[in-house]
Amino acid sequence: MEYDIASIRMAQFKDPMTSLILSILVGSLGVDRFYLGDIGLGVGKLLTCGGAYIWWLIDIFLIQDATKKKNMELLLMF
């Protein structure tokens, strides 16, 4: 029990606000997806300039939910 609590405290959860700021400022370069650990999507956004900026614009609205989903997946691993 005590080990589980310590493990959760040590887990590195991502901040949804940080991912939103990254998405707005440098999302066309895929930095927001690299931050979340989605390397494939990050490379895709980098090579296509954010999908001709369409993918970048859509991701501004979806990135916070994606961050929360990644945090939930991390939490369920414990």
C-alpha cells in the first residue's frame, strides 16, 4: 500500500495547461506531441508543418483531453 502511494507520487504526470501553451506556441513543430510522448504524431506534425496548420489548429482544442488521457493511462499502470 505504501509502495503504491510512493510510486504514484514519483510518476511524472503532464500538465494540461503546459501542453496547451506548447500547442499554441510551437504545436506546428509537434513539440506538444513530443511532450506527451507521442513520438510518431510529433514527427508527423513536424514533417507536415502541423498538417498545413490544420492539424495544429485542431490539436489546440484536443490537446488538453489527450494530456488527461495520457495521465490516466499512467495512473492505471500502478
